[in-house]
Amino acid sequence: MAYFEEQDYQDWLADNPQGSRRMYACTVAVLSGEVVDEVLQDLPDALRPDPETILGAMPDCGA
């Protein structure tokens, strides 16, 4: 699995030559967050985790 993650990073880096692993992590976090948000919207309120729980697992990407 780590090979595929590294390959995804290398592919992203080819399109973003000034990028860094931190920038890549933030890009992935934003995209993943959008997917998670869509999935969570379909859950009943009682089953939805607290937003702070999810945000606490996200990398610090600045403001």
C-alpha cells in the first residue's frame, strides 16, 4: 500500500514541482474531507461524529 501512496505523491509532485509532502497532505486532506462530509450528511444525526473529532485528525494546513 505504501508504494501506491508514494506513487500518488510522485504523480502529484510532477504536476506541482514546487510542492512538498505537507502541501500534498493538505491537498489530500481537503479532497478526503469533501468525501467524508458527503458521507456524513447521509448518516442520521445520532450516528454522525462531532465535527471536531474529524477536524482533529486533519493536518494543520494553515488558515
